[in-house]
Amino acid sequence: MERIQYIEKIRKFNRDYANVLGKIDQDIYNQPFPLTEARVITELHFTKGTTATEVREKLGIDRGYMSRILQKFEDDNIIAKKRSSNDQRQYSLYLTNNGEEIYNGLVENANQGVEKMIESISQPELSNLITSMENIESIFSNENPAQSNVSIRSFRAGDVGYVAHLHGILYDKTYKFGPKFEYYVMKGLAEFMINNDGGELWVVEVNGKIVGSIAITKSNDTVAQLRWFVLDENYQGLGIGKKLMETAINFCHNQGYQHVFLWTVSILETARYLYKKYNFTLTEEKSNDEWTGTKLIEERWDLDLSKVKSFD
């Protein structure tokens, strides 16, 4: 897609939903306060001790209007001012007990309003809506995955179930795999938990959230199998798959394996590209009509570990 098309789609989204979201704000938050005043109260609740300048700049409020709001709030015993210790020209702002009660009332009204708004939305649609909102928020915030803390660690209690969950969600949502595939994944993971001699399972976390995994299991004394390589699509393209692959290959070298293989399906183009990059070779194909109800091509890929060095 050309860049101008991305820009036009973003502008269309903004046009379509600015009115919707603006109406939500007006309907929910202006009882009994106007929207801007309600936003100021909310900001003061979450950022105790902030200054008028900080609130005004964050919310984009005119200086004169901000001054009138604060004067009204002070007269109505909604806020209290304390001279800032960092700048004697500034005052730190706090909600009074009365202000906190008003904030709680705004929250109750807001919750009732949102509940009414979403009452006709199905649970799957609601889950999809929230995920989309979180993705947009993440991309436009400092929590963008590209700027986040990424760590890879060996699995511990509770992780294996989450690895199965990641497979089930990803392959159902993106590729329409059915419950038989999820059973296949869970069966293998259960067997691994009973006997993982010569193998290891790693999970990758972004800011403490598990977003992917990879594993090595022992086939025989010289041959290993790479399994359960999965990554949340929201975190693809950030080099995480590369880090997982190198973690697994390093482990194979350290264990003295001479060969490693894996099974995948032909429709997983991103994964297949990575396997080629690390010198895996396609060695076998077979059909599979159990997981999606349509014909899939399963592929075996093999790697002679003497052709790949360990990674620092």
C-alpha cells in the first residue's frame, strides 16, 4: 500500500470516529460539569500535585479559560493550592475531599454511560474493540513495543498454559485453525512438562507481558526438534523472532546436538523466511486436512548445525 493511502485511511478513521467519540464524551462527562472541567478534575485526580501549566498544556486548554476553571474550582472547594517547592511562582494543585467525591460521581456516570453504549455489542466484538483500542494507544504512546524492554527467559510455573493460549488465539484469529490444532499443541506441551530432558522452553516478555515462545525438544542424542515457535502479531517486525531463533540454536550447540528440524505449514510465510535465513532446508511435505477443514501443506525443515555457529 502506498504511503498516501495509509495517510488517507488514517484521516478517514479520524473523520468517522471523531464525531462518535466526541458525542460519547459530551453525553457521559458533562453531567453536571462541562467536558473540559470534567477532564481537569480527572487529571488532578490522577496527577496529584501537578501545576496549572502542566494540566493546561496536556489538555490543550486556553490559558484564560484554564484560569477561570481553577478559580471556580477553588471557590467551590473542589481544589486546594500549595506553592510548588520547585518553582515558587507555581502552585501544586490537589483535589479536596469534596473534589474527590465529585470525581467519583463523574466516574459512576461515565461507567453507566459506557455500559449503555456497549450493551448491544457482542462479547467477541467487544474483545476485538478493546484489543484494537489498546493497539492504537500503544502505537501512539511511549509503550510502543519497539521502545520497550524485551527479555527472553526459561519457562516457569504458569507459562506453559499461556504458550498454548498464544497458539490458540493466533492460529484461530489469523489462520482459522480449529480445536484439533489447539489439542495438538496442548498434548505436546503436556508431554514436554512430564519429560523435558535434553530440551528447554523459553518465553519472551515485553514489559513483563508474555508475547511469544520457542522450544527445543530431544529427538535422540544427536537430533533436536524446534517447537512452539509463536509470536503475538502485534510484536512482529521488531527482531524478537530472530532473538528467539538464536536462543534456540545456541542451546542446541551447547547440548551437543548435530542436527535440528521443525514442522510448519506452507502458509506461514514470515516464519518460513526466518527458517531460510538461518539455513534451514525444506526436506519433506505432507497434506493436512484436520486443522482448518481445508487442505494444508505441512513442511519439515532441517538444519545441519555444523553450518551455523553459535550467536553471542
